[in-house]
Amino acid sequence: MKKGLQPSEQTYWPVYSLVTLSAVACYLNGLGGDFVHDDIPAVTLNRDVLALDSLANVFKNDFWGTPMVQPESHKSYRPLTVLTFRFNYLYFGLQPVWFHATNVTFHVISCILFAKVCLEVTGLKSPLAALGGVLFAVHPIHTEAVTGIVGRADLLAAVFFLLSLLAYHGQTTTDDRVWTSVLYGALSMLAKESGITVFLVNLTYDFYLHWTYVKRAIFDLKPNSEAASFAKRFTKVGVSTAILLTLRLTILQGSLPKFSEQDNPAAFHPSFHVRVLTFCYLAAFNMWLLVYPSNLSHDWQMGSIPLVTTLNDPRNFLTCFFFGGALLLTAKCLFDIENHRRAPMVLGFCLLMFPFLPASNLLLTVGFVVAERILYLPSLGCTLLVVLGIQELLQNYYKNRQLIACCVLVLIIGSFLRTFIRNKDWGSRESLLAAGLQTLPHNAKMHYNYANFLRDSSRTELAKSHYYTALKLWPSYASAHNNLGTMLDNDAEAEWHFLAAIRASANHVNAHYNLGKLYRKSNRTYESEKMLRKCVQVDCKFTPAYLELAKLQTVPDWEVSHFLRKVIELNPSDPHYAALFGKWVLNKSYHRLGLQYFWKSLRVSPSYRCALVEVLKLFRKLGQKSRLFQMITRWHIIKRHKNVISRNVYLQDWNLKNELKTKAKIYNLRSELNNFTISYRVDKQSPKPKYMANNITSYMVGHMLDNL
């Protein structure tokens, strides 16, 4: 035996190899998927991930890149997960395959650690531990966590969760194991909030194992070293948990996240008994998904699961069955607490129940009814209980072991195939939405999202149909009213939908903005100004509203100037708005002020075409030929060196790929790029030809030729 190598590590390598092979094979076809669903706002549009802001902001913002201090923050604080996204981007750019590969790697690590828990903590034999690792690796409920990139939060939390469990209950007996466990638990919480439940699992399982000594010390008044040692561990973990919870509550900045009725309808129902019945049923439904994950969806909002309003609802049988089973399991574990025969079952029950508590709506309201990726941690307990059940069957019905083995093999193959097929659904936005509609055709949000996709693909009529379906299922769906209004040719009908969106959501910024644009187009200037001013009142950072207000004829010049300056202030890194204001003041004959803002635009982007053209026009008008020539020379130098890789080259590459993909769908691959085509137009009033070009080089050469 090699020095320093534990016997278990050398003996169990076939178990870990089999688990690794199963996990990798199961998710191999998911590596080619794109950014879909929540991946887009959490990764591709997140400034913390794209390294556009300082590293310190990762620890100040929520998971979606919004500062925790802002009221609109989601309050999900997961800096460790965001850091892994950031490293993915810095090393590989926005190439989805590497994000997926990292997720699969974390899933493999979780599977290996779970097999290690089965071996070292529960004491299962190698074949059963391998079976547990394989069943966990291929469980279909994990597809959202593994194939969906934002599911990395659950994967990373599970890795540190299991490390904490192994540090606390593993074979090592060092004095620092409790503090090591606390450290891993804290890291799990920084990956996802539910990771903190590992402390509850550790203490409960520890209490169960040492109940005999604790009872002797408390009830029989016979102090012993085992009870004293447990008390020390309990104190360390309890104080650490209290400190971490206090810090987490402090990070919330004194406010909880705000959710709407469409996110969690039961939480907004006025009847207490309806809320209780529905929340209990949702808990049972989540557990049912762990046992029988046949119908899976990436979104369960907006009436996907109707409220349980009466006691005679048939769904209450599932609730009673689940809670009855949980009570029987608890009673069985408590009856055997003296001899510890059910210790692995206790651990499985703790792993099933405690990580699910934060999502159960029992402690605090959450923004979803069902979310498959939050079941990643509870599935540890479900898998362990299934393996223990198989162990019981083999012990009691050993003669039928071949039949049991065949059933287990069918379970593994079925789970593998279901996961393999489900991975394909996560391959693209279209396939995910189509699969969601097939599973939940009565989900209003699913129709809304699919309509958005169809609109982006220029399939207008079909998009309208799905918007109408979404509104039929959820009449007060403000965003569906708004988006449908933007697609209608009938102004009166469009106005009705915009007003319906405002009635459903009084602070719906886009509805106010679109209605203001509609009124401006219809020459209803007063009403347009009223809507647009309401828009900026609701959101003082909404740039398009300021631009629309600046176009209104009733707005005085001093206020137009104020609006355009405000836009520049809100978008300091965008050269377009400084150039826009410069052009406006230039039309007012303020040449020097216009030139000042053109220079400001060029400082942001030295090769910005609009600002360059306006500066060249101004130099030509003022007769400053030498400065005109210097600007042309400067532009050529910039263009010559523009092929140097910038820090955002991967972001530009991903944006370009998606832009071209969208254009290909819109034009059906019949359009061609003509970015460098030069068109000529002869001015009848002048004997000299004027060159009008799409290419900026030709445009400036034309100006230079006119001045020769």
C-alpha cells in the first residue's frame, strides 16, 4: 500500500469510477446547448460575470447583478457562484460549452462525494454505495440544475454541503473537523442560501447518534465525556449558524424580495386555509417529482398548479399520503433511537426534508411554486432512502435477488434515458419553450414566453395567437397586454391593451412608454406627454422615455436640453447619446458646444462613426482643412489598430452570433451583408460628383476630394 493513501480511497476507486462514468455519459449530450431561460440575465447580461465592473461588486450585488441595497434586488446573495461564472468568462469567453462542462464537473464531484457519504457515513457496502451514486447521477430531476447553467448555484452548494457532512461525520477524528465543517457550510451558503441547512442536518444526525449519552447526562444526571463532547460541537455549530444567519440578514439591507401574484399565487390568496392546503400540496407534489419525474418543466408559474381551495379536492390524498408517510418514517426512527439501527434512514430523512425547508413557503415566502433545480439537494435524501429500501428487499427476499436486480437495472436505464432526452429540451430557447408548452399547455407564462420567441423570429401571427392564449388563461397579465399591443396595427385595440396593462400593473414602465409613443404618433401630444412623464416618474432611469419627450413639439428647448443631458448622464459609456445632443445643439447654431459633445462621444469611442462624420462636416463648414485631414488620418490609424483583441471580444463574439442567428430567421437566409457597398449620386446643381457611401472611409474621402 502506498504511504499516505487511506485504505478506503484505494479500495473504493471502482465505485468512484463507475459513478463518474455514469454522470458524464448522462449529460454528454447537454454540452452543446446554448444560453437559455435564466442563463441570459444571470450570465450573458450580468456585468459582474462579464468583468465590466470591479471584482468587489460581486460581493455587493445579488445573483442577477443588481445591488443588494436597491429595492428591486432579488436578494439572492450567491457571490461564490457568480465568481465561477466570471472565471468561465475570463478564460473561455461566452462559449456555452465551457459553462456546461463546468456544471457537469461539479455534478460529477457531487456524485462522488455522495457515494463517499454512503460508504463512510452510512456504512453501506460498496455495491450499494455505487448504486446510490449512480442513481443520483442519472436522476432526471437534475437536468435543470446541470444542463441549465444557472443551476450551478445548486451544484456548487451541494459540493460544499457534502464536504461539510463528510468533515463532521467522516472517518477523520481531528479536533478541527467541526470548524472545517462550519467553513464548508459557510461556502455552501455563499453558493446558494439553502446550503446553510447542512448545519441542521449535521446537528440532528449527531444528536440521534449520541442520544443515549445525552439522555444519561440530562435525565439520569450522569455526566459523561460523550455528552460533553456533543455539547461542545453543538455550541460551536449553533453559534456559527447564528452568526452566519445574522450576516445574511444584514446583507438583505432590511428588506425582503418582492414577488407578484403570478410568481406565487397561493401566497397572495386572502384565505388562510387555502394557503395552508396549497402549500402542503406543493410540498407533496415536489416529493412526487423526486419519486416519479415524468412531467418536467422549466417554469411552473401562473396557474400551472391550481390552488387547493377545498378539503374534498382529490389532490389532498397525495398530501395526506406524503405527510402520513413522513410521520410514520419519523416514528420508526424515534422508536429505534436507542439502538441506532435506523441511523442511515435518519440521515436520508434529514437530507430529504431540511434542504427543502427554505423552498417550502413555511419559513418565508418564495418567488415560485415549483422549481426543479431546488430539488437537487433533497434528492440526496430521496436517493439514499431508495437505496436503503433496495437493501431491505435484498435482505428479506434474497431468493428473488435477480428480479430485484432487473428492476433496479430498469430504473437506472429509464432514468438515464429520461435525462438524456430532457437534455435536448435545454439545447435552445425554442426547444425548451416547446417542451414546456407540451408539459404545461395551461401555463400562461409559457405561452407568453413562446410568443416572445415567435415575435423575435418574425412569426407575427402565431405570436399574437399565443399572446391571446396567455391573456385568456391569465386576464391580468400586464406584460402580455403590453407586448401584444406593440404588435397590433389597429391603434384603438393597441391602446386598449396598453391601458389594460396599466390597470393590471400601475407602474408598468413599458406600457406607459408604448402608450406615449402611440399617442405621439396619433398627434395626441398632450396625452403622450402625460404618459411619458408618468413613465420617467415611475423609473427615473428609463432612457427611451426621455428621448421620446425630447421629440415632442410642446416641450421647450431648455427642457429638451435637460432631457438629453439626463440621457447622457444615465449612459456615460454610450457614445450615441453625447453625439445626439451634440447634433441637436449644432442645429441650434451652437457650434462650439456641439463640438464639445462630439469630442465627448469620441472620448468614449474614438471610432464612433456618427460623431466623426459630424466633426468632419463642421470642420469642412468652418474651412478648417488641416484639422479635417488630421481627423481622417487619425481615423485610419484607429481602424488599423482595431484588430487588437479587446477585453470584451468574447462578449462581442456571442452578441454577433446571436444577432446573425436572429437575422437569419427573420430574413430566412435570403439577405446578404452589403456593409461596404458604395453608391454614387450626381448632384444636378454641381458639376462635381458627391460620394454617398455606407463605408465611412469612402464618405470621408468624398469630403476630402470636395476640398481639394
